Amino acid sequence: MTWSYVSFRLIDFVWLVLSFSFFVALGTHVILKRLPQKYETCRVYVLFQDLIRYGKTKQNLRRDDWLCVFDVPKRWFWHFYATSLVWNGGLLLAFSLNITLRQQLCPQWLTSLINVLSGSKVLGNEAPHLCTVLVQLLLWLHSLRRLLECLYVSIFSDGVIHVAQYIFGLGYYFLLGVTVLCSDRLKKGIVLFILASVLQHQSMVLLAGLRTGKSGKVETLAHRLPKGGCFELVSCPHYLAELLIYVSLCLVLGGQSLTWWLVVLYVLFNQALAAQLCHELYVSKYESYPRQRKAFIPFVM
């Protein structure tokens, strides 16, 4: 494979650092699981677990009351996708279409930001590659679907996330949109994008169904054993689908974008950590939980 950009750019460094951070977090969690139970009351241990856990994986964490000050509702997840919808669709995609179709100039602040992050010299009137616009459109559609799922499909309990996770989530979608514009301009992957999106939607519907009756009304906010679909293979198929969606976007860019492969690497470690925490919860909570079921990737992990 020949990379279009041989030099290592600032945007690549950012995603490499993020990937490495979540790799370290995953490795640290695995190591801490092997320590004697007495260490679970250590303040450093509790702070670490408080930062990496959210939702149901956080409910049984024994922590000081003052840490609850930094909790925000997990149902605020829709804020992430609303932010992406406005930033990646309402602004960045609109800018790209205006440059391409109406020959308008790209805003100076955006051009300067791309130049700093990519280390290249992009002109304000330089139209983005068709593949770049396509990835922007797919990302916007992905954000729209996830927003609608959060608002009309998912049934949230009183689960919480750390305010640092919330701020990071908002910043993530800002960075992601700019990364698309900094990625190499090279196509395929739409079929994988569609299949992964269907898998993720099906998984979200099955999870919501655990809390509703035949009438469709909410019966409980308790966490139940997920069954059906790809839940028979892994504990978190919706996380696997998220990874496949980002792989598909990388393929749309031709599969030769170092920057986007670093994004995929970040998503891999990020989703693997979240999936491992969920998997451990299911295994400890349900004695009948299938032992052959993996956390994230079928037959692998």
C-alpha cells in the first residue's frame, strides 16, 4: 500500500495520542482486574474507574459522594449527535457544497485551521474532492440516525457519564469534521457503511426492546440480558458496528489515508474499552451468560 501522505502531520499526531491513550486505558483496566479486591477502595483506582465507566457499568462503582458532582445524565448522549449534525452538516458540509457547486470561497478561519492541522497549503477556492464530500454526507447521515435513535428508540435509565466524558464527546465531533477535510483525497466502502448502520440500528432496537412490553410501552428501566441478532456472538454489536462504520468511511477515502486509519485505531480502542466493561458486567450479573460470547469482535475479543 502506498500512503498519499508520507509525512506525519499534526492531525495524525492528535489521533495517535488519542488512540494510545485509550489503548493504555484498556491495558490498565485489564491489569487492575487482576489485583486483589482490597485495591478497589484505593482513591486512584476509583478515580480511574470513574473516568472510564459510564451508564450501567458505573452503577456498582463504590465512590465518594463528591464524585457525583461531576455526573451528567447519560441521556444527554443526543447532544453529541446534535452537535455533529450542526457542525458537520450545517456548517462543514454546507461549506464544501458551496465551494464545489457555487464556487464560493472557504472561510479564512477554516482554511487556516486545515493548513495548520494538515501541514499543507489549501487555498480558499480549492474545491474538496468528491470522496471528501461523500464522507461528510455519510457522517451527517450517521449522526442524524443516531440522534433519532437517541430521541425515539433508546430508553435511558438514570445512568450517568462523567462531565469530562461529556466535554470530550462534544469536542470529538468537532475534531472529526475537520479531520475529514484534512484527510487524503483519494473510494469504496458504501456497502459496508450501510450494512454496519443496519447492524447498529438493529442492535439499538433490540436493546430498547428489553425495556418495553408487547404494547411498546416502557415496563422497566432495569438492565436485562440482551438476546437475538449479533448479541448471540458479542456482548456489544452496536460498538462493533461503530468501528465498521469508521472503517467504511476510510474505504470511501480509498483506504490509503493514514489520518483516517488513525481515527479507526482510536475508535477500535475506545469501543473495545467500553465493550469490555459491558461484557464484564454481563458475565458477573448473569450466571447463565453464554461463556462463548465475546465482548466486541466475534471469536476474537
